[in-house]
Amino acid sequence: MSIIEALASRIADGLASQLNLDQEKRSVIAYGLIGILQVTSLFLMITVIGLMTGTLYESLIIFFSVGYIRKSTGGAHSRTMWGCNTVSVASITLLAILSRYLFGIPLDVYVNAGITMAVFLAGFIIFHKRVPVDSPNKPIVSSEKIRRLRRESFGKLCLFLLLTGAAIALAESSERLYSIASSIRMAMVWQAITLTETGGSLLARVDRAINSVL
């Protein structure tokens, strides 16, 4: 049991005892607490690393962007909390550093727009073929829910396209907006990869390797 799971279990036990809840309700509380504590711990780790590497804005943009769009698209995920936390922190940190120091350089507006259109066009194609990607434990069988998730996914993708375009358009007034635009693109690329079978297979291998070490 991880530290997060142990802490969630203790809190749930205390709440269940005070409120006189049965085991089923106690389990629901524990499950919800695990999710809250995991997201909180990831946020804190990413914030600290972002401050240390000078990529706070980029790290948080990628963190929230992926989390927001993933609620609709689904995608490959680690089987364990250790794997999830490690992959999340490592990938966000790497993508943020690349966005800030490699791809966050001033570019001609047309070149920048061309890169953006290529990234989002690829995203639209992958979304069209794959969204929503469910999990074996929670398969999506309702046709209405599938249509709703697809509408939400494409709507969010369009929103991020507009935000990237706005950052590019305003980048001349602040060079940091180049890396902000790159961060949004990186988040979309990462999420699109996790929707593919290749991305899922790669993540599974990384997850097994992490857990074999830990």
C-alpha cells in the first residue's frame, strides 16, 4: 500500500467512525480521497520542480491541459499509483523543459502557425479515430455517452487551438508566450499519443519497468 493509499484509508476510517458509516460508504470515501490526494501530490511535485527548473508556467499549463481534456478523451494509464505518479511527473517535467528552452524560441508567426495547425490537425485525426478510449475496468457502452464525450473532446481541442493562436498572436509583446503556446501544443501531442495503441503499449512497458524497480 502506498503512502497516499494508507493516508486515505486512515482518514476514511476516522470519518466512517465519527459519522457511523457502513463499509461501502467508507470505501467510497477512501476511493475519493485517494484521487484527491494523488492529484494534490502531483500538483505540489510539479510546482516545486517547475520552480527549480524555471518552467512553472509551462509545467502547470501542461498539467491542467492534459487533465482537462483527458476527462473526455480517456487514454492509456498506468496500472499502479507508483507508475502513474512517476510517468506523470517525468513526462510533464520533460515536456515543460522542451517547451521553455528548446521550442519556446521566437519564431516567424507563419512558421509558428504552421506548426500549430500540423499538431492540431494530427490531434483531430487521432481524436476522430480513437476518442473515447475507455479502460477494461470501466468500458463505455452507452452510445449517447460516447457521442457526448466525442463532442466534448473536439470542443476542448478547438478551445486549445484558439488559446494557442492567441498566445502566438500576442507573443511579440512577451517572448514567454512562445513557450506558453509550445506548452499547449506539447500537452495535445502527449494526450494524442496516449490515445494510440502504440502509446498505450509504451506506457505499459514503462509502468512494468518502474514497478519492477520500486
